[in-house]
Amino acid sequence: MSLQSQGASGGTWHHGLTEHHTSWECDLSMAIHNVLINVSDVARSADFYARLLGGQQLGAATADGAVLDFVTATIELRRVDGAVPSTWHEDDQHLGFRHVGFKVAQVDPLVAELRLAGVPFRLEPVDAVGGVRIAFFFDPDGTVLEVVEGNLQYHDVVDRDAVAAERATATPSRPRFDHVGVTIRDLAATADLYRPLGFQNIGTLFFQDDPRGFRIDYLKGGGSVIEVFSFDVEVFPVPPLTDALGFLAVELEGDATALPQLSTVGTVAGRTVYADANDFAVMVGR
């Protein structure tokens, strides 16, 4: 199967698949509506996200930034000059951001095109815990991205209606934003923190063979998910920075006053960047 796109200027992305459309793709308000990523070269990164991942550019890109639509949220690329290196660590026991996840119709044909483009992989395609097929790779500045095929089969279903709605969602016609992965200190505290913004735990995966007590819980808000990693062993702080290459923050629907536990990291283009207790960077409101 071939993967074609009209590059960074936007246009239609085709993957040789039957396209399925649903009103969910157009009408549902997302709790996460934007993901900001610091980049060294906007044109290079915009081309990567459009040509290889099917993002549709919104408006004209500039040397300073670009915004691409991924159906349920946008990816905002922001140029940083003299950026410090990424603070991301390979070990998932480090707090905060882990990856950006996209739902796709099929992982392997997309991965084949990524390989042809020389994209480096963190994890080759694999049938993973939860009954999904996944792969992890890096964008041009090292931000970790995941593609997911199929619907998760949770070991523990917390919200049956939400899981049923998730499974009824149509196959994406192009990669759509699905989740951000985050390592956390405490599940109950994290769930309490994001509940005022509409997130609720819908299910859990347990990794019985992991001696660290690793589990993943899925806090769903609208059509977006905060995929939270927790452990029974020590986790390590990674204070977020606004001028490091890679993931900067997610923008959430809502009011920052609903989250008094947040601490201020800095400002970006007049928008306040906060950190939660897990060193995860967020903006709140539009």
C-alpha cells in the first residue's frame, strides 16, 4: 500500500485504505485541543508531520511556527533558537511526558513508509499488551511518537459506557491524535486533579511480568486521553522547561482556576505554561 501526502502545505493524505467518516471526527469537543512541540526547523518538522503522518496544515507556516490538524487536536510546532537539549529520558520511571500517540487504521504500511524516509524507531511494530499493534519512533527533534492500531482490551474496565463508545468509534481515515503518555507519582491524586476538566479513568492495563509494578490507566476526556504510567518503585523528577527541544505542553479545555495545584513554569507567546505534580506541562484554556 502506498502513502501519499501533499506535504506541509496540507491537502489529502491517502494510505490506500477505505476511508471511514463519522460525525465524532468533526463535532466532539476535545479535552486536549492542542499539543505544542518545540522544534529547531519549522519547515522540516511541518513536512514530517504532514507528509509522513497526514497532518493538514492550518493557515500559512512561518519560520517561527506552524499548526497542523490531526482530526481531534492540533499539533503546534514552535521554533526555539538556541534551545537547550531535550530533558526526556529513555527510562519510563522519569516523571512527566513520555510520548504523543496517534490512532491509525494500520501500523505496518505506515511504518514501512517511515522506514523509507529514514525515521529512527524506538520500538518496531509489535502486538502489545491490551490487544493492539503499536510502534514508537522519533520526530526530527527527538520527540517520541506512537502509532496504535486497534481498540484496547482493558484488563479492568472502570467505565463500561466510555469503553463501549471508544470501541464504536470509526476507523480513522488518517492518523488522528489519540493521547499523551505521562509518568505519574500517584494515580488517585492525578485522577482527582484532572477530573474538573472532564477526565475520568475508563480502564487499566496491568503488566504482571514487570517487577516494578507497572500499570497504565487511561484518563479520558472527550475524545482524548491522558495515558498514565505508574509504578510501585521510585520515580524521578524531570522539571519541565519552555525552551528545550521536543514536547512543550498540552493545551486543555477549561479554566486554570479549577486546578489550583498547578505551578507556573513560564509563558510562551502570552500563554502560561503550568506543571502538575508529575512534572507534566499543561496550558489551560484557549
